[in-house]
Amino acid sequence: MPEKPTPPKRTPEKPAPITPLDIFTRVMQGDETITDRQFDAAKVAAPYLHPKLAGLSMNAVVRRGVEEFSDDELNTLAQAGTAGRPD
């Protein structure tokens, strides 16, 4: 009788890498556990990982100004924008 194949060993999940934007956001939120060295490294790495928006081409047309939305629509947009964000 042939031997059963051995299933591959599971490796523990690696945590997601922390990006420069994560570092900047944590500093803005008052996280004092970020060291000066981490902050300086994030400043240096940011241009390589996060392109400037001005460098991206975009063809967007504003169809309605914010003043044209009803209070209910603005409230719905505000709620949708904060969904999934930590407090």
C-alpha cells in the first residue's frame, strides 16, 4: 500500500507590513510608540511607496457640488466614509 503524501507544514501568518502612511497616521493620532527612527525611515520611504497624486493622470468630472446634496445624502456619505475605520 503506497504511503499517504505528507501535507505541507503550515507557517504562521505574517502580519501585514506597516507602510509609511500607517506611521504618519499613527503619529497624527497621537501614538507615542513610534520612534524618531521609524518616523524618519517612513519619510524617506514614502516617495518610493506612495506616488504623489499630482503625478497620476485622472479624468474626473464633478457632477454635483457638495451644496447640492441633501442633508440625508451627506449623512449617508459621511457614514459610508467612516465604515471600517478604527475609532
